[in-house]
Amino acid sequence: LLLAAMGEPLGVPLPSLSAGGEEEEEKKESVVVSLSTSANADDGESGGGLYADAEERAFYEQLPDLRAVLPAVLFSEEGDADTSGLEEAMRRLPSCSSRREVDDLASELTMRGLRSARRPLVRALLSPPASAADAPRCYARLAAVLSGAFKHVGSEVGSLVAAEFEQLAERPEQDLPARLRNAAYVGELVRFGLVSPPSVFGMFKACADAFSAAQLGVVVALLEACGRFLHASPASHERMDAMLGALSQLRSVHRALPPDLLAELDAAIAACRPAEEIEARAAPELPPLQRYVLHLLHEQLTAGTAEVVVRQLRKLPWRDEPEVGRWFAAAALSAAEVRFHAIPLLATVCSHLLPFQEAAVLRVVDGAVEALRLVIDRPGIDFDAAKQSRRRGCLVRLVGELYAYRLLDSRAILRILYWLVPKQAGVWGRVVPITHVPAHAEAAGAEPAARPLLRHGEPLLDGPADCGRLRMALSLLDVVGGFFSRGLARRRLDVWLVYLSRYLFCKTVSVDVRFALHDTLAALRPQLVLPDSYEQACAAVARLETVMADDQAQGEALAHELLHEAAGAGATSGEEEGEEGEEGE
């Protein structure tokens, strides 16, 4: 009626508004801006792993286009702002907790003249309240919605928040809560495209370069906020996958960090990858014969069934199936690493198979020695890490039992002892970067060389507080020490013990290692007397090396005297001239 009354004096016919108005209203309500670049943008459930569900996808992708919904005059530079209305609207910003509330606030701010009062809003968007868990993502959505109409709002917020990240990184321990909130906010801005992926990868790298407990918390906050998004996005997938691998490696090296933080990092890394990527893969289907070999060594082998297992292994088609030897070696080594109590039985099986399948048994011996060398001399391995402790102990026990069954000779055992404690070890201010030499160089008489420390605080493969090598040497001597009680093997072991006595002064020996050392040496050499000081130990080593350079036999005899001179008792002539057949085992 009002339109009809206005149209009569103007001489203008009444327009038809019913259908068109509804269509226009529907059009305005449906105007959104999507940040998705995938072809199936309508499918909220299949976002390529970007989002957990359709609701989350709508929050980050379906942004209202304010220029299409509101009058164009609101976006011009002319006109005054409703200052009091803007302040009242911005005071409601911390209480926003849903997509609709954020969108309504964006519309209200625009209608109250935001075009001429943008800087106060940018400052307000820089500090989401710590009390509201949803505040970072709601603030980021508001910045993204407004950046569609006022381009510089989103860019300013993104650059200022990234700059704040760098400022807080200069004092990592002092403002840790603020850093965590800032990292979570950066992650939300990344998901809305207001912070570029290269910028956030630079933040990851800065934290990784100075890896500590404080940096670890920041990394976890970034991963929880945008890690899955960056990993699922095609443009950043490869780089994010590499970053996750690098963080996993750092996590394995820095074991001294708090366990709760390491657990949070593991959970954050796992959450970044889609479920189909981290889903446990089904074990590959093994040939029936290989499964049978595994069954015999992993399940059937006991003290009462050892002979039966040997008979069953001898019946295998070793000639017709060349892979049987490889399967047997792999099964024996894997069984030794998980069945410590069955290691003597595995050595028994190998000893009984040697006359019939020598090549397969030699595979086991070579594999055990090589695996032991790797855990001894692999750079970056933390010898006191609990994860590797059982494997090291099992390999040392296996090598010792193989020697007990005459599958290794005394020279191989001494070589392993010198891998663990080289001649050059135990000198203050010097380090042996690698404790073995290639086989061809070793045959020519080459030995591991020591060098000075490159810098103060240099990470060492065998540092003063690391007793891993000493524990392994003691475990090996507990198994094979009884066979080195006479003859040439005894004298050569005495030479190594002189070097060990100097090595002990360079270690901070814990109580358990001290008791283990006492028990091992008491059983091995009951009358052995260790030097009283580091100077005495160095003098004994220097004297031994001088004599060994002229006559090896006299040097070996001198080693026995150096170990027993304080006790005033030497070995009998029968011990010195005992059986020397062990050298040709």
C-alpha cells in the first residue's frame, strides 16, 4: 500500500517485487567466497584430507562476500564512521565463538563505517584472548572475511602476527605462554591464506635449528593448528612431509627433553598425516617355507626341542631353494633380538648346522658381527637410549655365544673389544670419531685415529657420561671371559685391559656400572689391580706401547705385569705357556 500511494503522484506504475525480491534475497544469502581450489568443492566430507568434516570445511572455506551483500557506499572512502558503534561492536569480538557470530560482526563493523577506522580493528585482531579456546580461529575468520572487502586488513594482520612470532622467539624461555598463543594464531591464519606457507616453514626451521623444550612446545602448537592443512594441501605437501620427517629425526636424537613434550610431538606428527597414511599396513604374505623357518626359531625353539628344530631345519630343501639360507639367517638374527633367553639355543642350532650348511651359518655369524658394529659405531646413536638397549645387549650376547660354540675365534672377539674401546680412546682433549677401519686397511695394520676436539661442547660419539660402550664390553667379557684365561688369548686380552684401565678415568661411571665392572674383572682376573690415578694409567700405556713397538711378545708379557705388579703375584709358567691353540680356532 505504501508503494502504491507513492507511485500515484509520481505517475510510476507499481513494480512487481514478490518473485524478484525473493530471488534477490536468496542470491544475497548464497553469496560466499570459497578458499578451496579442489574440483569437488561441494563435497564437504571429501576435502582431500584438509578438514575433518563438512562443518569445519564450511568454517574455513565459506566466507561471505560483503561487497555483494552490503551497499557499495559502505566501501567508499567518503563518509564518517560511527565511532561509538564501532567500539561497541569490537567489544563483542572476544565473545564470538561461531561462524554466524563472526559473520554478523563483520557485517555490523562494515555498516558502522569500518572503512575509515580500520587500524583500531587491526590492533584488536592481533591479540586473541587466552581464556577462549576458539578465539584464534574466530579472529582469523573475521580477518579473512574483512580482507575480502578491505584488502589490507588481512595482509596487515598476517604480517604483524608473523613479526610478533619473530620478536617472541628472541626470548623463548620468558614468554612461552605468549609464544604458544601466537603460534596457534599463526596456524589459523595459514589456513585462511593470510600467512603464506613459506613463512610458516621458516618458523618451523627456526625452531628446529634451536631445538629445546620451549621450541618444542611452539612446534607442537604450529603442527596442531596447521600441520594437517599444510600436509594435505598439494602445494605444500612435499615440503611439509619432509619437515615432519626432519622433526621425527630430531625427536629421536634429543632424548633428554621432557617425555610429556616428546609424547605431544609424536601425537602432533601423527595427526598431520591422514588416517589412510598412518594406518598399519598388513604384513606382506611370506612364502610358506619362510613362515615355517620363522615358526621353528621364534616359537618352537626351547631347551627341550633344540634337537627337533635342528632335524627339521636339516630337512629343508637347501639346494632346491637358494633363499632358504637367507631366510634362516634373517630368522636367527631377528629371534636373537627379541628372545634373549633363547640366544644360547640359537648358537647351538648354528653349531649343529655348520657341518651341513656352512654358508647359511656364516651368514648368521657375519650378520651378527656387522649388526653389532653398526650399533657400536653409527654416528648419532645414543647408547643410553632405552629403545636400543635391549638390541645391543642381545647382539653382544649372540656374538659371545657364537664364540663359545667355536663359530668365531679369539681374534674376532679382540677386534670387537677394540671397536668398543680403541687404543686411542681415553685421552683427555681428544676424540676417536670412528672406532673401526675398513677390512683391507685393518689387514695392513691400520687403527682408528684420534683427533683434537673441534670446539668446546662438541657432541661426542662416546662422551664422558656415556657408559654404553663400557656396558657392552663388560657384557661380552661376561660371556667369553672364561675362555681367555690362558695362553695367547689371555696375554692379548691383558693388553686390551691396560687400555681399558686408562679409558675408565675418562668416564663418569655410575653405581650400577661400577658394580658390574667389579664383578666382571673379579671373575676375569681375580688379582688385577687398577691404577690409582690417570697419570699412572697413561704411564702404563706409554710403557706398553714402547715395548710393543720392539717386540710384541715382550709387550704382552709386560701387560700382565702391569696389571698385577701391585699385587706382587704373577701367573705361573704354566699359565704363560699354556695352550695357544685358540689363535687358530
